[in-house]
Amino acid sequence: MVFWASLTLSALFVVWGVLAPEHQMATMNAALNRVTSGFGWAYLLLPLILLALLVGLACSRFGRIRLGSDEDRPEFATHTWIAMILCTVMGIGLVSYGIAEPISHFTAPPHGLAEPGTPQAAVLALQYSFFDWGLHAWAIFAVFGLALGYSMHRKQRPGLVSALFRPLLGRHADGPVGKAIDVFTVFATLFGTTTSLGLGALQIDNGLNRILGTPTGTTTQVVIVVAVTVLFSLSAASGIKRGIRYISEINLSVAAVLFLFVLFLGPTAFLISLFLESFGQYGGDFLLMSLRGPAFGDTEWLQGWTYFMMAWWVSWGAFVGLFLARISRGRTIRQFILVVLGMPSLAFFAWFSVFGGTAIELDMNQGTDIAGATAADLNSAFFATLAEFPLPVVTATLVVILAVLFFVSGADANTYVLGMLTTHGSIRPRTPILLLWGAVTGALAIILLLSGGLGALQQTVIVASAPFLVVIVGVVVSFLRDLRTEPDSTVCQHHDHTGVPAVGEPPRSD
């Protein structure tokens, strides 16, 4: 039921986009304006509340509880676990927005808080890039991942969002209401991640044009999507322990090479100083940034950046949460929260500082026009920046490889999660189901590229994510009810991940 209903809804949306793209765009525009004007504040307030809740849980006695039985230990080594978190979640965003967002904010500072092109604008550009890609995004993902990991591994429930609602809805969580939650989850997951696949195809298309001189356009993009669809479908069919794991580790290595290349050959001292000042301002203005809405205008800017980003993360919540839950069995709640909130945020801050900061320095002091190239084509930002460094063909090739690997690993994880959601939460979906969802994802990306519907899809992500705000609240309430059922002896007396015994517990012999 969930599978066919999800497939039907997706197909109807695609047909609408193919037959009446202008009507679809106008409808989504109207809905977008209504959602952001009436409920935009919720996209700012909810992530902040989730962040406070997670920090409170990590510091509480519940932080010792494992995502699994008390005897379970992590399935993956910590470095592999972190690599999978970094590469499968928002990897393609590092390439698409790692330079494009900071340089865009540099030339058009958020909320008019600085003069364009000034040192103050440079700090503000990174500060708001940190805001869009840092703790707020990962708070949404961590809440879903924590609730699902606890439900799946400790309560032995299926890997479904509807199963999280059993403490709140009782038997209705397994009935039509629960099925509706799962169908909507599949719909949001499919369309949220297809947007990323479209961005990946555009990025690879731009890179191949610079390296090999291939023609750009939808034909090349379709070929790219077909080729990558075959790769990520085969990877998904090979399982998490092989496909996703190995691609994630390779991905991290290629990203590290590019990162160190630009850091040490670029304006190193400037980048470090810019990072520290931007990070300090991010921390100092954290509450103000988190709650700054359109009371005095700026609605259009918020729709293009903050609202869009937060809505995108909300629509990705279940997808990312399910994947995080699947790879985090045996981790304690405290370790899960600290790593999922901290490591990706710091990695993203460093990435944006080095690449975005380099582009800013080049435009400020070296007379380049990376901002202009970015305004003309978002996907040219990375290549325009690397063109100012030695070995531009080699580095551009590495960016294309990175984009392909991020594309594959992200779509791989997406296919795996869709397989779970449509097979009653099975942690090992059958290969035919995985291949089918891989084909559906690829076909959807192709149809949207051919119909020019990527812009409409991005609008749809914001509109479709609005009801999911209510789902997140339900997930939090249900999870807290679940935690209250933990016996005091379980919460207080077993070991946490550090191996240090709790108060009153004798030391272990090992």
C-alpha cells in the first residue's frame, strides 16, 4: 500500500510538471508565499527548540542509553561512521554551495547588515553560511535519527516513521493514519533528494564542459543521470557494509586532498583569521540569527536562503534520520548527539571557510569576478575559483570525481531508505526493490531536467515540508514518552561509550 500510493503520487506530480509546467510553477509559487508568510517563523523556531532538547538529552542521565541493547557495540569503526555521516547526507551541497553561498552573501549581505564587498560582508557571508548548514540542520537530522535508532534497535520496532508514533497513537500508528505518515515520508524523501540529484547533474555537466569541452545542456545531463543511476543502484544493491561504506571513505579522501590543496596554496593566514572571526560572530549572534524573521522585510531573501534551506532539511529529516539510525546501532545517545551535531557542523564550517573564503579573498584583493560568474551560473563557482590555482585541469577533475561520488553515495543512501520505507521497515530491503527505487529516482531526475521543473521542485520542497513540521513535533513527543518508560536502573547503572562506570557501579574487570 505504501509503495503503490507513494509511486502514484510521485507519478502524478511528474505528469503535472510535464503537461502543465507553467501551471505547476504558478501553483507552487502561490503556495510558497502562503507558507512562508504565514508559517515562516516555524522554520526558525523549531530547529532551535530541537537543538536545545538534544543538548539537554546529551547532558542528562538518558545520555548513557544505547541505541540497542545494553550489550550492543557499534557496528562500524568511528572514523568509518563519521565518513558515512558526512558523505551520504549533504555531500553534494559542499560542491554546489561551498563557494556559491558565501560569495553570494558577500556581494548581497543578508538583511542588509553590511556594505557589499567589505570585510564586514566577508565575515557575515561565512556567518550565515554556517547558520544554513550547521547546527540547525543537524538538529533536525539528529532528532529523527535518535528517535528512529531508539525505536528500531532498542524497542525492536520496524524502521518506519509511523512506528515512532506508537507511544502517541497506539494501534492507530499501524493503521491508515500510520500508512499516511509513511506515504508522505516517501514522497518528501523522494522529492527532497531528487532536487540534490538535479544539482549534482548540473555540477558534473559544468565540470565536464571545462575539462573535456563536452556540450552542456539537458542531453548531457540526462546521460550523466543515467550513468550515475546505474552506479548508485549497483552500490545500493551491494549493501551498506560494502557500497556505501567504501564510497564514503574514498569520498572523504578526495575531499581532504582538495581541501588541503586550497588551504595551503591559498591565503592560509587570511582563511584561518576569517574562520575564527566568522565562527566567533556566529556564536555571539546565534540566538539573534536563529530568530531573525521578516518583520521589517527581507521575505524574498529568506525564501531564497534561510527558509529554503531549513525546509529542505525538514523534508530530508526522515531520510537522513533513517540512514543515521541504521548505521548507529550500539552508540549511546550522548555519543550520537555529540558526534552528529558536532563533527559535520565543524567539517562544513571549515569547508565553507577555506573554499568560500578563498573566493572572497580573490574577488576582494586579486581583481577576479567569481561573484559574477556565480550569479550567471551557480555551478561555475567552484571551477572559477580553482582556475586561479595551479593545475586547474587536475583540480577540476577532482571536483567532478567528488561530485560523482557525492552524487552516488547520496542517491545510494536515498535508495536504501526508500527501500526500507516501502518494505515494512526492513533493514535489508530486497535487491529488486532497491533497483526499482534507484530507477524511479533516476527517471524522476531526468523528467524534471527535461521539463525544466527543478525550480518548481525546489519550491515544492518548501511547501511539502510544512506539514512535516507537525510530524517532527509528534516524533519528539513520542520519543520523550518512550524514554520515560526506561527503568531507572537501566538509565543510571550501565556503562556509557567512554567505558567509565556509572556512579555506584563496580569497575569492569576488562
